[in-house]
Amino acid sequence: MTPLLQIKQLKKKHWDVQLKSELFSDITTTIERPERIALLGKSGEGKSTLLRILAKLEPVDSGQVYFNGKLMNEVDSRTWRMNLCYVAQQATMLPGTILDNLMISSKIHNRNFDENFAKQMLIEVGLEHLDWGKRAIELSGGEKQRIALVRSLLLRPTILLLDEITASLDQQSKELVEQLLNKHHQNEKLGFIWVTHDREQAKNISERIWYMENGKLARDIMTSEFFDEQAIFQSQVKL
Amino acid sequence: MSLLALSFTLLFVIITMLVSVWQKLDLEKDIAIGTIRAAIQLLAVGYILQFVFQSESVLFIILIICFMIIVAAFNAAKRAKGMTGVVWRIILSIVTMEILMMGLLLSLQIIEATPQYIIPLSGMTIGNAMVACGLFLTQLKRETESSKGEIETLLSLGATSRQAVQDVLKRSVKFSMIPTIDAMKTVGLVQLPGMMTGMIIAGADPVEAVRYQILIIFVFTSSSAITSMMLSMLCYKKIFTKDLQLKDWR
């Protein structure tokens, strides 16, 4: 069976060419089916850059990415992004109202706007009270982030690439977002790769961990195994 | 104006130089070069125009207009450092505007089909279009940088290059037209335009001079709109790589 996503020998140099070192290299891994993956690692390891490369928003220096057996460079960028949709850490609201933001993917792709689906998702992320006619720019940071997530889910991608999307949310909203994405994984077969620094969150939202360290994909294992290893390591340090 | 009277205008240059020396502005060399260049360029243009007006040759008119367009394009393209192939796009935009404007003016017999009308009017509209192109490119660069989040959000949702920059282009075109629209609103109240003033000084009837000035202002508005919109349509793809990623435009 063709894997859903295959990453082979991915390499990216630092944006500052004077540094002459690689941001990361030899990133090789496979996703067989829509999975929930938490991407962990210290700041500056290139986690966001990896997501942006997977979304085809940034060029790669070498290596290949395949989606459903098709090479990234051979697939039209728009088609690629409809399947692998990136959600940025800093949610950007498009000019206009909340409704304009929610309807944008249906406008772009000339599809009918699924109002009930949008309503349902807004209830699930605690934004049912919002007036859809309100200017999107006037929303709080947390509200913008949740609208951005719903906006991307309305595109119905195969894999969501989530870049620390709950960093600016309170605990309650964070849990609502986690529940929404877990539900979509279960019901809609949505896969996601979620960059987070919150280990507790990683436990809640993933079955697999990608851990980046020293410019490599140092660990690529099941979430339970990863945290078992961490627990053993920490107990050894204490001894 | 006699040559003697003209030579007295050098007094103004001398005053400027004295101010520069007094205030240690260190502008004397630039003022001297500017004065010599302005005098030579304008005198040369005067003699060339005199020759062309007398010859009434269509070829000379076209050559002069082509020269104006090329100089304007190279000058406006300086605002788009890092963007390749922008000169011919500006040329195409200005040529389209020039054909449309002159076509309308001549076919509706608003102006006479003589070099005396065609060359000065072309010069003014091409100059105005050059400013509009420069402003459009400057703003496009600024908007692309400041709206990176907006553009990438749209790209992430599967937008085409056109869809991703539609608002950025609108804002840039609007910006490029601000001077023309502001000038149209305040003309006669804040400033007396050069062409009208020149005609009045040369002895023309002020009402006749105003009529031509109204013509010029309307032509300016339309020429900057046509040129900016055309340039925006020709340039927006240059912001992206072939993979529809934003170029690092520095």
C-alpha cells in the first residue's frame, strides 16, 4: 500500500547563509495513514520550518517528500496545500468579517459554504457567541487562533500542519481545541502534525512523537514509548 | 524672454549656492552639476522640438515618445530592486496607456494631430505614469513584506497567486494613484499647475489655459489608473517562485 506521506533525506540550510551549518538534515520518515503526531524539540531546531516545507511554503535544499506516492515537486502547489494545510502560530485574519474568513476556502475553490459544519465547529471551540458580522481584526488573539483553525478545517485537508496553535490560549480553550482535533481525527480521518512545547498536550493529542534534536529527527516513536523512555531517563538522573 | 534676461536667472542659483556655503550644506557641487545638466537638457530638448515641429514627421514623433517611455521605464524600475524583467513590463504598461490616451484624444478630436500637441501631452502623461509605476512598485514591495501572513494564509488554503495577492494589489494600485487624485482635488486652490501657468505667462487666454489644464488632469487620472492596473497584472506573478512560494524580495 502507498504510504500517505513519505519524507526522504530532507535537508535545510540556515536562512542566514553565513552560518554555513544545516538547520536540519537526514529527516526521513513515513506516515502510513492519517496519524496524530506531536513534533517536539527545543526552539531553533527547525520544527516550524519542517512544517512550512511540508506545506510547500518554503523551498527545501535537498530530499524528497511524497504524498500518496506523488512527489511534492510534481504536484501542483494548490492541490498539495489542499491536502497538507498549514496553520501558523500567529493567526492572521483576512480583511473583512468573521464570515468572510470562514467562507474563504469555499470562495477560493468555488464550493458551497458548509454553514452547519462551521457552526458546529465554532460551538466545539467555545466561539458560538461570536457575531459573524464582526470585523475579524477586532477579535482577541485566542479567538483569532480558533477562527484560523476552523477556517482551515473547513478546507477538509487530509493532514493539518499545526504550528503551536494553542500557545496563546487559556487552559479551557486549549482543551476544547484538542478535543475538536481528536474528534476530527476519529470521525473525519484527519491526520495532523502538531508542533508543541507542552509535553502534557503531546500526550493528549498524539499517538506518535517526532523529536528533533541537533538538526536530526532523533526520535520517531509511539507517544507512550517516548514518555516511558523519558520517565526512565529522569529516574536514572535522580539516582 | 531674451538671453540676457535668461542669464539673470542664474542669480537664483548663486543665492542657493551662497546659502549652501553659509549653512555648510555641502551642496555646491550638486547644484552646479544640476544647473548645467538642466540647462543643457532643456536647451537640447528645445532645439529638438523646434526641429520636429517644423518637420512634422510622424517618425520623429514616435521616436521621441519611445525615448520618453524607455527613460521613464528605467527610472521607475529602480523602485523594484530585486525584481527581474520589470523594465519591459513597465514599457508595455505605459505603451498601452499612451496608445489608449492618444487614440481617444485624437479620434475624438480633443487635440489637434500635430507635434505641438502630441509631444508635450505625451511627455506629461508618460511622466505621470512613471511616477505611478514607481509608487506602485514601492508599495507592492512594502505590502508584500507587511502582508506576508495574509498572503501565506491564503496560499495555505489553496489560493492561486492572483487570489493570494488580490488585496495587496488593490492597496498598491490605490496608493500609486493618491498623488494624482489629491492633485485633482486641490488644483487651483493649493497649486496653479505648471502647464496652465506657462500658457498664461506665454500670453494665452486664462480660460483657454484652464480648459487644457482640465484636460491634462483628467488624462493624468486615467493614465495613472491604466498604467498601475496594467503593471499590477503583469507583475504580481514575479512575487512568487514557480512553486507558488513568496520570494525573498530584498
